[in-house]
Amino acid sequence: LAGIYDENVVIDKRVAITIHGCGKRTRVRSIVNANATPEPAFLITNSTEITLEHMAIESGPRSAVQVGNSRHVTVQHCLLQMREIRTIWQAIFSRGDDVLIDSNTIEILGEKNLPPTPTVPPPANTIGAPSGEHTPPDPVSVGSITRGGVQIGGGSDRVRVSNNIIRGGTWNGITLGNVNIIGSQDPADQPDTPGSNDPCTPCKDVDLGDEDPGNPDIRIESAGDLFDIEIVGNKITHMGINGIGVVRFFNVSKTPELVGVHGLHITDNLISRCMRRNVARVSGVMQFLTGYGGISLAKVTDLRILRNEIVNNGVSHIFPICGVFAIFVQGLQLDDNRIINNGPRTEASVSNAQAGNRGGVFIWIILRLIEISPPNII
């Protein structure tokens, strides 16, 4: 039904539930209680065949939708808006199998955390009238402290993120992987390191290296690889970091692992005006193991990047920006993409350029994909 619902909805150990709204006229707002731990607007755990569709969901500081240990979950045709509140959670955090995130708009709330109010357009033959030529699009609400976007957690299998509009957050448009904080008392399914909860406005420079936890008994590791991920037909713009990227780059001399994705197909997406934040200087070995830009990956098998438009990402050539970056790929198909003007040249002196990986496509190691067929059974 249409209306405003102030709720923190929990779906746990349930099957075959569909929650269907009346488009934007159905608005679910997560409750923020200063005396209680923040919760997502929708928390789906240990469940199967759950669908959220045709509604607006407002949340923050926790995710609008969080999925944990669940399968056959669909979020489609929804408007997800994150409040401008400091957080390490993205608008959707999903850690499960057979998940579909389709045809949603994922964005940041505007001034004073209020949704925009529709207005009547200007009359014909006046400035800005829809019947006029080359009228500007609606402005994008660009956040300064909230992440927005989608995060697919480690261990996820068969996830499709398709036909979404993802814009305005301070983090990746789509983040692959999450972290485990070994030796701490933090709960499971942490999206990122606690120290990445940036207290500043505007934000400090981007650093996706594995930060020192400051405690010899605590270490940070990847929460697991991802399998069979499709990212298709999305429009990802005005994000603070990469259009699509891994959660962290690890120093393999200390933590011998990389965030891995096995079967990653990125096709028919527009990735533009991302990497709008400055990049922190990276020293030592991490200069070789860190990359930023339109698509930024670590370890991938069966990587297909086809028919994407990756343009105008980054704010200046002094920062190391790539169209596509990866450390290790086994089995690569990269065809029919338009990759231009990433790390655009500005008036800044080249003498101020930071060391790091640059290029339209920059991949350190590429190997053939070896397919082993099972023996014939007669």
C-alpha cells in the first residue's frame, strides 16, 4: 500500500516472501535511534526466495537492504536512497547465492536528507522547458560522507547486478568482496575495515590498501572469493572511488591473498565521472598492487569485459588512474569497449604527478584459462 512506513524489517528463517509496494508512493524509512545500534531498513538472513520490489527505501547509517546467508533473493524496481550519514555500509550489502539486483535506482538523499519534491516543468518556449533543445538532466545528489552503491560480499555465488542506476556515493559503485577482522570482537559480515569510517567532510584521500589495525593480535583478511558474478547494463556515475572495484588490495608480503572473483562478466555498462576523490600517495610494494579507475580488480579467472563505456573517470592526470586495472587474470576477453579520458589532463604540473599504475587497460599478469573436460562416460 502507498504510505510512509518507519520500520526496521527483519526476515529471518523464512521462505517465499514477496513485499510489493506502489512505486515511490510506498516509502520504507529505517528507524534511527540514538540509544540503540542502527539497523538496516530490510535485513534478510537465513532465508530463501525473498523479493523486494516497487518501493522506495530510505536508510542510513546502515544499508537499505542487507542480505546474509540467504539464497534466491531479488531486489528489483526499487528506489534506494542513503542519508548523508558517516558509515562503512553501502546501500545494498549482499552475502548470499542466486541474488538478483535489477532495475533499481541507488542514490544519495539531497540537502537535509529529504527526498526531492517533483515540480511542474517550465512552460513551453521558456528556458529549461522539456520541449526545448538540449535541456539539462536533473542534477545528481553527490554525497560527501555516505557510501551508496552495492557491495557483494565474499562467498557469494551466482549474483546478477543489472540495469541499475548507481550514482552519487563516496565509495565504489559496485564493491566486490568484504573483510574478516580476525582477533577482534566485531560481528561477522563486516563490509570494510573500521578505520575506513572516514570522520571528515570533505573526505580524506582514497587509500584502498590494507590498513594497519594497530594491534598485533588483529589481522584483516578477505572474507572469501566470489563466483559467477554478472554486472550488466548498469549506469554507474559520480561515485567517489571506482565504478566497479574490490574492497581492498592486500600487501601480499604480509597477507598472502587477493580478493578473487571466478567467472566475472562485465558487459554493456556505462561507468563515468567516478573517482571524483583524490588518491592518497602509495609507497613501496603497494604502488604495484593498487589501482584505481573505472574497473579495478585483483585476482580474476574467466574475466569478460565487453561493450562497456568507461569514460571521464578521475579528476586529474596527477593521480594514477586506469580505465581497467587488475593484478592477475586467468582467461581474459576484453572487446568492443570505449575507454577514454580517464585521468583527464589538467593544468597541474606533471612534476606533481603521483607514482602508480596508469593506462587505458593495465593488467600485470594474464594467463590462458585452462578448461579441463570430464572424461567421457560410456
